[in-house]
Amino acid sequence: MAASIKMARGFYCPKQSLVGSAMIELYTWSTPNGRKISILLEELNVKYKIHPIDIYRGDQSNPAFVALNPNKKIPVIVDDDVSEGVSTILTESGAILIYLADKFGAFLNRDGVGRYRAIEWVMFQLSAVGPNFGQLHHFRNRVDQQPYAYERFLGETHRLYGVLNKRLEESRYLAGHDYGIADISLFPWIARRDWHNVDFPQLPNLSRWFDDVAQRPAVARGMSVPS
Ligand SMILES: N[C@@H](CCC(=O)N[C@@H](CS)C(=O)NCC(=O)O)C(=O)O
């Protein structure tokens, strides 16, 4: 009988199928929400194993993946560190960023206002940038059928670019002096700026920030996952 392991989500699964030798298992695809996590794992320089979930082929509906995330979305991590008795399955990119930063003690302050400033900007990315840019990506291929929807999400996307440019006028990074998970959560979305019909050079603070973050080797490695 296959060895089984109790997962934090409360069910047992075959050890061979879901838990490998790597400490962190990353289920991901070549999209912004997935790349946030591969960038942070590269920055942390921790061992991780990549499981590509091709969302265009429908892999997110495979029963083994749905068992990990009933919401059928990447990214998901399984942390095989059973020091607390169980492996941890975690969905939602924002929760995963905070979990990994706290676990490895980097890229997020332990306490103080700086911690909550970073979480504030991660939530801005999750609640505003992600949903609006995501809808814009959907409707940009359907402008003829849905011009109103395209214009609405384009206008909101441009407004959000303005908010970010203003924030980065007063602060080197999103949360303050230090690069961290807020910047990591946003970077893969701005990397798709060619899809946003935005005059990037007219946003000098955001352009400066983008070039700064882009030159980090871990960011380049994380942006190529899955290869
Ligand atoms: N709120 C989620 C959103 C995750 C998400 O939308 N993932 C997309 C790829 S970027 C996905 O898996 N889409 C598959 C689908 O919708 O079928 C998070 O931040 O993790």
C-alpha cells in the first residue's frame, strides 16, 4: 500500500503522487500569480520542485490538483516540512507569499508598521491590480464583441498605473526603503505592460522601479518558471 501522509487540509493522499523529495512543491503556470511565488522562492534560495499545471489545457481540473485546490487555480504550494506533524497545503498567492516570507524570515518585516505597509500593497495588488488586469487580458482579444468591457478595464488599469507611479514617487519600493513581497507580487503584472496600452515612459517612477527589480537575478530566474 502506498505510504500516505496527513495533509493540513485534513485528508490523506498518496505520498508518492503529491509529496516528493523537495521541501517545497510548487504547482504553477507561466502567469503572473504563479511567477510571484517562483520569484520569491528564487530570492529565498530554497529548494523547490516545480509541477507545471497547464491551465490552457485544463490541468487545473484534474482530480489530483482539485484535491489540492478546490478553487482550481494556481499557484499552490505543498510544504513537505512535517516538523509540525503534517504537510501544509496552501493556495492564494498572497497567503503563500506571507507564509514563505515568515517561514524563511526574509522579504517581510516580522512586525511593526513596515510589515503592514507591505501587506497593504500586497492586498492592493490582489484586490485591484490582479482582477482588473486579468479582465483586461481577457477582453483585449474580444474588443470587437465587448468594446465597453475592454474600455472599462483599460481605464481602470491606467488609473491603477497612476496610483503605483505616485506611490513610487515617494518611496523607492512599494512598502518603503526595502524590496520585498509587495514588489514581488506586482512585478509579473507590470511585466505584461505591452498588453496594457500604456505609455510607460510617461510613468518615470514606475519605470525606474521596474528596471530596478528586473535586474535582480532571482527575478529573471523566477520569471522563467515553468520553463
Ligand atoms: N486569487 C488567486 C488567483 C489565482 C488565479 O487567478 N490563477 C489563474 C492563473 S494566473 C488560474 O489558475 N486560472 C485558471 C482558471 O481560471 O481556470 C491568487 O492570487 O492565487
